Amino acid sequence: MKIHEKILTHYLSCTSPIDKEGYLYKKKERTSSYQRRWFVLKANLLFYQERPADRHLLGVIVLEGCAVQRCESEGGLFAFSMVFRGSGLKTYGLAAEDQLGQESWVKALLTASHCYLSLLVRDLGKQYEEAKRQAGPAESHQRTTVTGPGSMCLTQSMTYLNSCSSSFLMPGPERREGGSHSASNLLQAPPIPSKVINKRSPKHWPKRNAHVTPINGPAPPYGEWPQVDFDPLEDFTKLHDYYGEEVKQLRADWLMRRQEEEEHLEEDLIDLSEH
Amino acid sequence: MRFNEKELISLSRQPSERAAELGMRGPKKGDVVKRRLVKLVVNFLFYFRTDEEEPQGALLLEQCRVEREDSLAFSITFLDEAERKYLFECDSQEQCQEWIDSIIKASYEFMRKNLIFYRTEIHRLTGKDPLEQYGIEDETRFQVTSGLQLMPKDI
């Protein structure tokens, strides 16, 4: 399969932010020896090369469908692994020189996937709608959320969740009524997706530019923030006065449900035990 | 450059909301339109020869421009180079527009910008940082400055 290297390397070198970089030790395949490599994490891609100044990239790891877990210390290094779910798929062995490095890399890699970001955006979108509603009518008029293909985001989310589901562990099918809040509980590491409704978009035909934001109509008064429309009626079945209270209640529910399903889970996404 | 091919192929097999047989033309002079099964999964556009299990290729949908070409076709340009412009022919105007919208919204950078917008707005409206409840408020990728076109060393 052709991966179009130049597109990847161009993305790496462009001005969008690097999410994390630094030296890590990478286990050579089929041996247990480590090689020191310079890693650069950007979006859901983990690039590596010999040294930071190198023009030549050794490789890239696409971070979808993998679980990240800490491992027992090896040779004074703080090891962790990226386990790709699926038969015949790889496990990458990595290690940091100190515990802080190990922890921050594990955390960065856990939150790197496209699936995770998709869930997070969807959840925050709903919180935003709720916050606007609570702020009153004056606020709602200030930001024009535009109709249009905005609801496509839910369609996209469904794609991501489907693509995540076979890789991640699903706590159970009855997530619908929870709406954004079950997602909000699930966004605590480890992230586990919930279900959404597919929604077709109304038809539009303006010319669009990918890296010129926003795409959904007029720009907001400041900055370059794009507008994304979420239909507030889509997932909200309950309305509460205090967002915090609802989250607390749902957390408790979720924890209870999770305990029931514990035996069905293969393993935690973060394995903090020594093994 | 090495990449986790098996894992990427496995990713290409995930069910996708946006998958269809389209006419696809490569960027090089002399390239002709060929029928391909085109499938959008996360921020990758996979394309398969019809009836093949393994994708022929994967295009990363970051830093690219998606444009309407005519009533039934759209293009994706990478690296801002005309010689990296891929053309896709759809069966209907509606399908064409849906593909354009889906591809734009699939970009990680697009999603990141949305996230930062929501984070800022929620904080402004409620006084609370919505990422704190997930314990990810310090992650570099979610920082407000990440939404701007800064060089990495500026962050």
C-alpha cells in the first residue's frame, strides 16, 4: 500500500503545532535491544528519526486503534508499549529515561488519536451549546452558529466511533440516553466511545477551502475560530440546572455499570501494574 | 520511510460513513480517471482497486485544499502544488458536496481548532475550563495558542 510519504513529511514540517517531541528508546523488532530515537508527535502521527536535526525520517506510526500502557522497568529505563488491537498487529516497545518522561509520553499518546479528539470535540460542542443556553438570549445572538453541513459532524463522529469500536473496548450498547455526558465520563482516560445518531446534511454548494477557516458561514468576531453546528435536540434528553451535578450522577452510574462489565474487559487501557 | 502498514490496512477495513466508488484521477500528467473504492477513515482517504481487499494507497488529509471542480467533481490539492492535485468524480451533486464537507471536517487540524474554540468559549461563558474534568488541560495539543499558526518553538 502506498502511503504518499511526501504528504506526511510536509505535514510534519508545516507550521501547525508539534504536540510533543523528545528522545525515546525504541525496541528493535524481534530483539530486546533499544535504539535511541528522536520522536515527534503531531496529531495522530508519531514520527521518528535518529536525531532532531535529521532531514531523513526513519518512520511514522499511525496512532489509531492502539492501547498505551506502562511496563515494568527495563535496564533502568521507564518502559511503555503501544499495543495495536487486532490479530497479527504490532506492539511497539518504547522507553523513557525518567518517570516524568514516561508519564507525559503515555498521556500524550493516549490522547492523540483522531477518535479521541472526535469524541472530545463532540462533547465540548454540546457543553458549549448548553453554556450558551444558560447564558441567556443575548449570548445566543452573538455567535451565529450556522446551519448547513454542520450536522455532518455527527455523521463523521459515527464513522470514527465505528472505526474505534473494534479497537477499543465498548462498555455496553445502552449509551444513547446519556448523550454528551456519558461521552464526558468516557473521556477520562481511558477513552471509550458511545453511540450517536446519523444525520443527513441539507444541501449546499459554496466553494470551500480546507485550510482556510471557517467553512460554515460568517467568521466569528475575533480570531479564526470556525463554527460547527450541533443540533441541541439531537442528544439531550434531560435538561439540568447545574451541569456539574449531572456529570457527577452520570459518573456514578457509569462507574457502577463499568464494575458490572469488568469481567468482560480484556484489560485496562492503562495498565499500571507491574508485569 | 517505514510505517505501520498492517495497522493502517486494518484501519482501512473499519466501517466508514463515507465510502463509495468514485472516479479518481492522479496528479501526474497523463493520469486518467479510474474507478476506485474511496473510503474516508479518520483523517486518511484510502482508495482501493475494485474488489481488492487491501487499499492501493492512503492519503493523509492534512494541509490540503479541497475544492469543487464542477457540478460532479471535487479535487484535493496537497503541498499547494498543482502536480499533487487529485480529482474525484461523483455520481451526483449532492454526493460531491457531502464528500467535500466530510473531507474538510475529517482533518485533525480542523477538529483541533474547533476544540480550542469550544474550550475558550465555555471558559468565557462559565468560568470553567472544560478540559479539567478530563485531566487533560495541560496537554500541549489542546492549548489555546495551538489554534494559531505559530512555529513550534513559539509555543
